Amino acid sequence: MEKREALLGYLYLVPNFIGFLVFIAIPVVIGFGISFTDYSGFPGASFVGVSNYLRMFRDSQFIAALQNNLFYALTSVPLTMLTALVLALILNKAVVLSDVFKTLYFFPNLTSTVAVSCVFMLLFDPNNGPVNHLLSFLGIPGEMLPKWFFSTKSAMITVVIVVVWKQAGYYMIMFLAGLKNIPNHLYEAARIDGAGTWHCFRHVTWPMLSPTTFMVTIFSIIASFQVFDIINITTKGGPGRATTVLVFRIYREAFRDWRMGYGSAIAYFLFMMILIITLIQWQGQKHWVNTDD
């Protein structure tokens, strides 16, 4: 009976395993092989060894995309996490209509990125957008009004603003779950010892929330290196190269310029970057993540 049940369980897993093999495992292996060729989507590819990987570090477009992606990650990740944590701390209290606000803050994460991008392009239109109209009403001169998506100085920051607005609600739910798991007796003991709100947060909430913070950090960093859709819709990597990131560079190389070998090499470089960052975080968690129950 046990063998039959085990066999039945494996049979249920077969369709999922076949899907993983056909749509993920095999393409990953093939893509890795393509990264060592000059494949252009048509027959006749030649083996070029590590030339595609060496070429990246001489390619100004790739260097610009890498720098932009690092800037995007270093700004969007902390801002998203900070916004999500603040919202979670506020809504974890007995706030009036807290359930309604939780739904409102989480709703942007459920909204299509295409719809969000189109709406924010209208809001941040430098000439007719309501945001600049409001700033003008507040007394800011026309020549000082930001160009938002249409300026090399502000385009990436504008993308970060939109991404923080869209993603903060998702991580807010994670922080709320972590806050709910903190025992109340820890706060009671801290207050008996004379701890105020800040000390309770610093010595109770933050240490006990570290496992959730660790998970949110990994998720948000990985997402920051996979950003594509919002940039493709709002800026197309511009103005100039101001918002070109690694995934957008991969898309252009592989599917616009048909240099799939080179695009695959960039993709595997990005994979190694994410893997190394994740492994460093995984090792570092031993020093700051609280594992006590």
C-alpha cells in the first residue's frame, strides 16, 4: 500500500516535472550553450568560446546598463522596504478602517504594469500632467518643473517612484505577517523596564522581524535586477541610455538586433550576479537574522 501511494504521488508529479523540463531546464541548458556562439536566430551559428563574455566589458552599452541597474537596485530596494515597513507598522496598530487601507495599499501590486505605466505617464506628463500643474500652482516656475520620464536626470528616479508605489503593498503584507508573530510579552517586558516606542522598535520589533526582513531583501533585490516591463513601456531605455538596464539590454540584443549569442551571455552574467548576491546575503544572515522562537 505504501509503495502504491508513493508511486501515485510520483505520477501526479510527472506533468509538473515534464513542464519544468521542457520549459525551464532544457531552455536554460540550451541558452548557456548559445552564449558561447554567434547565434542570430538563424542556422549557421559558429562557436566563439568566451568572446561574448569578454566583449561585455568592452561594450559601453552594457557598462551603462550595469551602472543603471546598480543605481536602480540601490534606490528602489531600500525605499520599497522602508515604505512597506512603515505602512506595516502603522496598520499593525488598531487603526480605523485598517482592513480597507491594507486592501488599498496592496491593490497596486495586483494591477497590470502596463496600466500602471500608462497612468503614471499621464500623471507625470511635463506639459499637461496634473503633477506639474499642482507644482506650478504651488509656485514653482515653469523652467524648474521636473521633466520626469523625459529627462536624463530624473527618468530613473521617476521609474523608482512608480515601482515603490506598485510593490510596497506586496512587501507590506510580508512585514505584517512578521509583526503578527512577535509575542506581546516581549513588548510588555520592555515597557516594564522603561523602554519607549523607539527602544521597543529597536530592541524588540527589529530583531524579531529580521527573518522577514531577510526574505524581503532577497525578493526585492532579485526583482530589482529583473525589471523590464515598466521601463519598456514608459521610457524604452531612454532618454538616451538613462534607464537602460540589464534585462532591457538583453531584450534589445537578442530580439531587436538578433545577437542571441551575446544576449545569452549577458543573461548568464546577470544570473551569476544574482546568485552571488544571494549567496552573500545567505551567509551574512547568520550574523544578523534572529532565529530564536
